[in-house]
Amino acid sequence: MYPDAFMKLCSIIIEKTHLEDTRYICVEEMVATFLIIVGHNDRYCNVRQRFHHSHFATSQNFNKTLKALNTIALDIMVKPSTGIPAKIKESARFMPFFKNVLAACNFDLQFIYVLSGWEGSAHDSKLLNDALSRRNGLHVPQGKYFLVDCGFSNRRQFLAPLCGVRYHLKYFSGQGRHPRNASELFNLRHASLRNVIERIFGVFKSRFTIFKTAPPFPFQTQAELVLACAGLHNFLWKECHSDEFPVEYEGDQDLPPLDTEEENFEWLSQSQLQQRTEANAWRMSIANVMWESRPIYNGGDGNEDDETEDRNAE
């Protein structure tokens, strides 16, 4: 982090939270303590030697800063745009098919919304319903929708890929593996866009190495750490965009093809079934129009642009 960005972060924390200097420790030192721990996955014993404070004081400084960052994290989250993102608008592959897309992160690798604290075994639909029902939860602007993976059911505000069809980018790479029908073309372009979520978490884990292993903190503290560091990520992405560090990109190398709908076990009311049917028909209509409008070059099959960008995405 650049010195001017660090001082700006400290000024924001002092202005908008209750964090303040103590008799022996200033806010800047508290924030530095927190950043060293989350950025380098350093332990209290090393940090306290660096700053010459007790274990208790180091722990107290860390938790004070964590609470302060959670206070301002929601303000640092980027707001969903009502316009069409440049990523969509400037590409004939996605425009107009995905012109209303939003995501948990935007195409500038900034978080829009983060929800943490659920157990790993919880189904994606439960997390989504929780996020939508919270007072300051996930909000989908009118006329917009999010791209989601196959763990979520397909509906008007959350566009999922087609199951039973190739999806992950690696399945389309290589000669002769281009999309052969409307469903495959839809899934390839869906994956190319949703790939941004894989990229942002690669950047996130490279920036905050504490998340490469289970943080040695109570569960509630771990949940708060995710939100605090997501806010920090947005701040640093804006203020230090030229930061260079190796990105740990996980991608979809080990993911299987989409074979079945994951939510068939859910009991759905008649109205929910009707909404699901309508949403599926809407999704298929997008795929069909996309297929019919694909460009044909020199007698080819119209997938040259997709193959080129697919290789770039990987």
C-alpha cells in the first residue's frame, strides 16, 4: 500500500468510526498492525515484537481495527450501476444478450456485496434468500440481474447456466471444441463473463494471505474479517490500482461439467414452478437469439470470436 493511500485510509477510519489514539498507541499503528496480520498472515508474536507491545495490546489493536473496518465496509462497497457495464456494451458477443447483468462483483474487480458467516454445508439458495431478506442485504436494481453459477436456481433476477451442457471454459479450449449449438454458446459466453468472480477471489487471496489458511480466530471474528477485507480490497483497488503482486487464480480447472440441476430436491409451490418455467424459457430465448445472430466469417461456424476471448480468459 502506498503511504498516501495508507494515510487516507487512516483518516477515513478516524472520521467515520470511534477508533482513536490511546495514551501509547496511535490509530496509524493500530491499522498497520491489522494490515500486517491480514496481508502477510503474520502471528501476534511477530507483530508484538515489531511494535514492542504486549500480546494483549496487539490483540486489542487488531480487534479494534477490525470493528472499525466493519463499520465502514458497507460504505466502501460499490453501488450497482443502472447503466450497461462497458464490458457488455463494448462487445457484440454479450450485447444485447447480457446488457442487464450485475454481479456480486463488478467487471472492475470491485465487490458489490459480501455475505459471510454461513456454514460451508449450507445450500447456495439459503445464502441467497438470507442475503435478499436482510435490511441492508443484496439489492437487484429494477430491470437488472446477476449472473450466477449452477448452485442457484434460474430466475428472472439471477441468470444461471444451462445444465446438462458444457460450461466451464476449459471444455471449450482447443481445436474443434467450439460451441455447436445455442445452449453451448450461451454457456460459453455466460462463463466468460462470470469468470470475473474467480479473478477477484484470486486477487483477494493474494492480497490478504491470511485467507490461504484457516485464520486462528473465533468463528465470528473470521466472518467479520471477510467483510472488513472486502472493503479494504475495494479501497486499495481504487487507490493503489497499479499495485503488482502474483494473483492466485483458481479458475475452473478441476470442476466437472454441469450434468444436473442441483435444486431438484426443493419443494416448490405452483407459483414458484410457474416462475421457474418462465425464467427457463426466457433463458433459452436468449440462447436462441444469440445463436442466430452469431457472426459467420469465411464460411466458418461463427465461433471464432468466442474461441479467441475464451483463450484470453484462461
